[in-house]
Amino acid sequence: MKIAEYIRVSTNNKGQKESPENQKHMILDYITENQYDYTDLQTGTTDNREGLKRLIQDADNKEFDVIVAKELSRLGRNVELLYQLKRVADTKGVRLITLDSKVDTQDFSIQAMFGLYAWIYESESQRISDRIKSVYQMKYKSGKFMGSIAPYGYNLHKGKLLV
């Protein structure tokens, strides 16, 4: 969403020299005070995120008109959860936009791709998990120590524990 600010002074008098800057600050304060910020520091595969729960609840209560995220995967890596958010946005008239231009619920030409991107991000998360597990399994089988500090009574030498 683009926001236009309009600033005007009546005269060129000395007393109004600071007026444009003051008006600008008032407008920026208004925009800042009327934003909703939802931040989670958790994986996108779970729906147990307080920020996301508040986002969905506030969207359902029509507290705002637009949700903006960097990309769909930032909102979630769970198809069911992403569709829940989309349903709430659609029924309440809240626009959902991602900055990577892959999601905009008001652009019908890309709206049909929502399900595909939701599935891709969920699948990507599972593939990453599988890769990490296979690396740990290989290291375990070859006897490599996976910790950072050797347990009491052992020394770490070239990635292996020695008594």
C-alpha cells in the first residue's frame, strides 16, 4: 500500500519555518500508531505462534485492511494454517500481500497460485528436515561426535571421542 502525505503552509513567514517538518512528524506518528506489528521467533510449520494467532484474530475482527509479509513462507509453512489465514482475509475483506509479488488477494491473476505456494513452502520445510536428519544419521554411523564439548572422561580428536 502506498501512502501519500500532504503538507502545506499558509505563508512564507518566519514563524512557519518549522511547520512542514512538524506536519511530517505528525503524519509519520499517525501512520506508526495505526500499524499492527506481529512478530514471532518460531518455526513456520506450527500454528502455535502467539503473533500469528493475534494476527488471525485481529483480521477476523477487521482491525486492519491489509496484511503485508516478506513472503508467504514467513506467515507459515503449513498449508492448512495458510488457508485458514486466507479464508479469514477473504471473508473479512482484508488484503493479503507478500513483497515477493507472489501473493496479493486482490490480484486475481496470481490469487490462483496461493495453494501452490503454500504447498511448496510446506514441502520445502519437510525436505530440509529430511536432509538434516540424513546428515546426522551418516555422522552417527561413522562415529563422529555431534556435540560441541566432549563428555567428562573423553577428549575430542578429529571429530571423534577418545577415552
